[in-house]
Amino acid sequence: MPFEMKSVLSKSLLATLLLTGVAAPAHAAPSLVADLITGEVIAQEEATRAWYPASLTKLMTAYVALNAVREGRVTLETPFVMSMRAARAAPSKMGFNPSTEVTLENALKMLMVKSANDIAVMIAEGISGSVEDFALEMNNTARKLGMTKSVFVNPNGLHDPRHVSSARDLAVLARALYKDFPEVADFYGIGALKLDDKIIPTHNGLLGRYPGADGMKTGFVCASGFNVVASALRDRRHLVVVVLGSPNAKLRTLKAADLFDKGFEAGHGQRANLNNLPEIAGPAPNIRDQICGKGRANIQEDDLAVLAPQGSDKRALISGPRPLFEPVDVFVGRKDGWTGPVAQPRAAPSAAALAAISAAGAIAYANPSSIGAAASQAITIKKLPPKKVIAKKKIVAKKMLIKKPAAGPLTATPIASHKKASTQ
């Protein structure tokens, strides 16, 4: 649905907070708006403070995967295998059975739209052989891109106190994704997926609502609050907004829209650049009690409707029901005619990866109590005494070991394009 009016969110943000009865957060909430082309920072607040990125991590997962395509290690058509470890990832997830195959192109779309944690682990294992080795690649990539505050220990952003980034680093990553892989830029703006007869909508409340919004990714864990990296293109200007630590999804969307308004209204001038912002020292704050403590309402990752304040132009606001998108088709399984290798995990992480990531503080990617219905049918464990349960787990896991990948490098093919999702 095209927008012809100018957004008035910058003028109505405070009114919305008052009308909804939501107080501004007491904790620091880093934010930034910058030019994606030049790196010029138009406005920022504590943009270099360490913060838990949550599912914004998946932007780095996508970058490392796309870089593997560029290097010829895999292709977008390569089938990736869902391992037992991946299937046990905590929600949000696709819930596929272990041994299910998904092409990398479909996996990346599920990663961006559904924010599927099991898919993130599947991609990591297929690219690098293990989650730990993939984390090593993520950190090496972060250093090459100039991300000074980021440390990654998993591919999905489920909480780990060592797993941090910053608003500035995430803007650097967003710029790199658009600059280095323009062929797949429309992946970040998909409004909905269609898998068989199921429609999977995006969590990004800006898509289809804010004029020019074309990506990218939301994220949430209790420790971080509600985060978003968003992009918008208008009048030949492409901007990126990063908002971290919002108390709910609605205010995250409104703050991002407010920053976009300021960015598009601002002219060019002598401003700071992403490469020279002053660093803020200190660990990432854990705001779990403020976000998910006692007395808090049910937490929702998306914002189905942001109410318009009285006296405003409702046509230009992020208001009403979820926009209708033309869903992009995805499928499970190999592409017809595929005869190449399959990407799947190794038996164990490499020594280098284990040395780089300390064993202390388990990586929070697996939660056996949260296994999806489909996966749980494949790994059902009977209620037995503790020792017998352990033995049973070992037997089941052994039966489901995936064969080692075929020797030799995987061959790359050109990155495919797909029809961009359109709003109705």
C-alpha cells in the first residue's frame, strides 16, 4: 500500500506515550540514525554502549552465510540439514524434525521473517561444522567490519552474558549487508512467508506502515528489551535506525519511526561518522526485571496495532491491523534436480573454536523443555528414573547421528533473486 503523506510520528510520539499510559523506560536505551550510504550519523544516544542484541544477531548470521556463498563454500540452493541440536533450539522456531533439509535461500528467509532459532543453528552448523566454529567466524567477521564492541557466542542471540553488541556496531553491520550483498537486499523487507498452507508474518512493525521502510530485523530477550535494526529508503536517501532496550514492541516501532522522521528531515552537514563515535565503557546492562519482572503484561515480540493519538493524521501513522502482504513462497526439502553436496554438522567443534569460546557459561541455544511439537515426536523420551533417562537419551541421539558431509568443497552458483513482497 503506497504512502503519499508525510509521517507525523515525530510530533505524536510523546502524546502516544501519555495516552497509552506507558512510562518512558528508566534504563538507558541506545539509539542511532545514520545514512546507509555515507555512514554519517544524524543522531545518536549512547550508540557505543554494550547491549545484548538478541535476534539482531541473525543479521550477522546472514552475513557470514552470504559470505560463504561468495567464497564458493555453499550456494543458496545447497540443502542444509536440521540436526538434533538445532531442533532443540528454544522458540521462536520452525519446529522441523531432525534430518529435515532446507535450502540456504529458504533458510535465510525463515531466519529474517520468523526469526527462527532452530534455523539459525542449522545454518551455523552447515556453514562452519558447529555452532562454536560459526561463532568464531562471526567474531572474525565482526573484527574485519570494524565492529568494536561485538562478541558473538551463538548464531541466534538467545541470551548469554558474553554475547553483546552495540547500536553503532549493528549499524555498521547493516551497511555491510546492503553494500556487500545487494543481490539479496529484498530478503530483509519480506512482509510474510507462505509455507504450504501456513502464512508466517514479519515481526517488523515498520514494514507496510512507515513510508519507505524496506527492512531489516527485530529482536527481543528479557535481558535486552525490544530491539530493532530498521532501514528506509526515501528521496534517494537510505537510512538505518537502531533502537535498543525499548520496554515493548509498540514503543520500539514508534521510536524508530520518530528517528526516521528526524533523519529524513535533517540536511547534510558536519556530523560524526559511524567510524569515529566516542566509545562508552562498561558491561551490557541486564534489564530483565524491568522488562519481564513481576506485574508485567504478557510479552509479545511484534506490534499488531499501534494506536494513533487523538488529533493526528491516522493515515500517516503506524495504526490499525497488521498490513496485508503478498507472501513469499518457501518450501522444505531440496530444489528439484539438486545433485550437489549437503551442508551438515561435523561430529564435534574444532579445537580452535573451543579455545576461542570458553566452556564456562553454557551457550543458551538449546532448551529441551521448549522443543516444538514436530521435533518432540522424533525424540520422545519416556519418563524413567534419572539414570535410565540418561541412557535412553544417549541411545536416541546415537540413532539419529547424521552422516558426515561428503569430502571436497561445495560449489557456488550465482545468488538467486526473488519477487519482492508487496503490500495490499
